[in-house]
Amino acid sequence: MATGEIACTYAALILHDDGISVTAEKIATLVKAANVSVESYWPSLFAKLLENVNVDDVITNVGSGGGGAPVAVSASSRAASDGAASAAPAAAEKKEESDDDMGFGLLD
């Protein structure tokens, strides 16, 4: 993330936390007071972004990428996944054997 983005993000959060309306001018004022130089479009971009958004909802839903569509699983894909699951332990056993052949193990 660019310095301008981070500075405007913090400025918008500060304004929201203090109960002040988030505008481009106020974001620019805070960024300038922090001695951070940002390109002129960042404050207005953030102000427009947060204009019709509930910032509290955005903060509480950070990282919750939304629900995905349910995926239908057919019988053939279940069988394939069961086969892959049974093949995985066999590969792990071979890995352990190769470690022992070298004279050391994972926990030695």
C-alpha cells in the first residue's frame, strides 16, 4: 500500500473516531498536519468512498470477504477426493522413510 493510501486511511479513521464528518478537505488537513505528502486525488477518493458507507460496518467486517456460492459435489468428485485423501498418508510415510535413511529424523 502506498504512503498516500495509508495516510488517508488513518486520517479517515481519526475523523470517524472523533465523530467528525469525513470530507476531502478534512482528510487533506490531517495529512498535511502529519507532514505527509500525498497526491491530490487520495483525500477526495477516500471521502467519496466513505460518503455512503457506514464506517463502523467496514471496520467490523475487515477480512470477512463475503460468502461464496455453495458448491455441488457429485459422487465422482467425492470418490476422487477420498482417493486423494488415502494417497496422502502413503506419501507421508514415504517421506518419513527417506528421513530415516539419511540418519536423522524430524524430531532428532
